[in-house]
Amino acid sequence: MPRVIAPMLREFINKESAGGLALIGAAAVAMLWVNLGGAETYRALFATPISVGGGLLAIDKPLLLWINDGLMALFFFLVGLEVKREVADGQLSTWKQAALPVYAAIGGMVVPALIFAGINWDRPENLNGWAIPAATDIAFALGLLALLGDRVPIALKALLLAVAIIDDIGAIAIIALFYTAELNTAALPLAALPLAGLFALNRAGVARIAPYAVLGLVLWVLVLKSGIHATLAGVAAAMFVPLSAGEKKPLTWLEHALHPWIAFAVLPVFAFANAGVSFAGAGVSELVAPLSLGIALGLVVGKQLGIFGACWIAVRAGLASVPSDVNFRQLYGLACLAGIGFTMSLFIGGLAFSDAGQMDAVKMGVLSGSLASALIGLAVLALVPRSVACQSQRETGRD
């Protein structure tokens, strides 16, 4: 990773950090509401049916699925924009820059999935959740890093961001390959039409956002009807937004315009709608049940072993290098914080299971695993001597 951190990256990290704090607040409100006597009203609210359109294009879903399939498509659209920019001209544009986060992300997805599968091997009804602990919530993790101030060098935040972006690419692939329902052979071919339109706009160098938005909305409806998860339409549409069109930079403008809405509205709403788990009657037996335990240990132990182990092996083998202002203790703290799965873990859990009991176990595992990862990661990074942390920060500032 480069010693010079672009101002745009600094701004992005600052927004992610603040958005992470909003995410924490929304999740806390949901849990308080459910556990202080409001469980029935909470469930009734998100079960409210909402119908839009008519005929073949009619969409009839409860409020919860409008949030998870609709609003989260905007989140994945932003992820697609970030991935395209980083690959084209950012932290992932050269192998030298991308090597360490690539190895880290692969280890951080494979090891948690293996731990989950090992714990649930004799529970075939749970195995569909193998990908739940493979996810990292970048907003949540960066929000907590912000609490440590100058103890955390900007290069470590940038590294965490790069790992999470590659992690998101993996999550997108997992959703497309393993969590797609039965395909609707009528709607799927029609989805090629808005894709062709987006391709034509890109090739023509159209800089106006409105045509991309209209075709992206049509694509979302058709993908939703096709049986492929609708959030993938957001990623696909993002790939056609041009980096530059003449003197204009549509992708950069759109990324900056969307980011506050995603960070302070979409993700907190998702957290509020999905984090409302009741702890009434919950005890040790619920926490150590295979489904919740597999998720929690996958996040806490799997992420640490996977990310830090992959980084250590890659560096020792000469396949990658650690940024000069980041030490291995800070790298280990990063691996711990990457165990905060939250948004993406809950999202994949909702795709993996429809049973209410299993989803309660998923939420229990995600929340306990994410909380433990957060506390361990903060403790590790807080124990880095201030002189070392400040020296890293000053060196980054000089560059």
C-alpha cells in the first residue's frame, strides 16, 4: 500500500467512521425496543405488506424485504462503484498494492466458513449458513477505529478498507452463486435489455446520471422477478457508470453524492430492521447451540486466524509487504475488528434461512461474535504504545 493517502480516501474513511457510529446506534435502539416490551409491535411493523405496480411487474413484499431487497440494492450499488474505482485507480489498481489485502480477505473468508462448517457438520439444516461469518462490516469496524483517534494510523484504516472491499467482492460472488432462488426464465432474458442500455450509455460517454438511474431501476425490478437476488442489480448497474466522460467524472460524483445517504440512512435503517433480537429466556445453551456458536466462533476466531495468518504467511514468503507505518500488533488488531460481521452477516443470514428460530440464532451468533470481535480488537489496538501509534501518524502526515 502506498505511503501517500489521497484526500478522497481520507474523506471516505471519515464518512464510513461516522456512519459506523450511526449503525451502532440504530442496532442498539432496535434491541432495546424488542427487549423492553415492544417485540410484537417491532415484528408487526416490519411485516407490514407493501404492494407496488400491477400485472407481471407487481411487487408485493413486507416492509422488511423492501428494506433488504430494495434499500440494500443501493448499498450494493455504492459497493460496485467503490470496487470499480479502486480497481481502476485506487488501492487495488496494482498487484503490489492489492497483494496484502487480497491474501487477508481470502484467509478471512475461508477460515471462518471452515470453522462454521466444522461445528455444524452434523446439522445439515444449518450448513446453508456457512458464508455468514465470512463477511466484514466495514462501516462498523471503521466507526470503532475512530474511537481510538491517533492511535490508529491512516494506513491501517486504508488497509482495513481494502480488505473489506475485496471481502465485499467475495460476498457478491457468494450471493450470486449460492443464494439464488429458482430462476424465472421469462424475466431473466428481459434483464439483458436494461443491461444493453447501460452498456450503450457507457460507450457513448453519457455523463448524466438520470438515464443510468432509470435503466438501473428497470434492471432491479427484472432481476428481482428473475429469482436472482435483487441487490446484484445494484452491483451490475454500477459497473457501467463511467469513471470519466469528457471533463466530468460521473462515478466519483455519484459515489460522493450517495455515500452520506447510504452511511446515515440506508445502513442504519437496515440495522434497525434486522438487529431486533429478543434475549428473553436466552442463556448459555442458546449461545452454544451449533448455529449461533458456529457463527460467533467463525467471526471471532476464524477472522483472526484467517486474516492475520494469511498476512503473516504472505509477508514471510515475500508475496506481500506490510505498510511501513503499520506493525504486526496493529495488523492483528485489524484482523480482530474484521470479525465484526454485522450488516453483511445479517444480510447473508436472511438469504440463508427463512425459519424464524434459525434467524434468531443467526442474530444471536452475529451480535455476540461481532461484539466480542469489537472488544478484542479495540483492546489490542488500545494497548499499542502511544509513542508508536503517534510516530506512525506523524510519518503518514508528512507523506
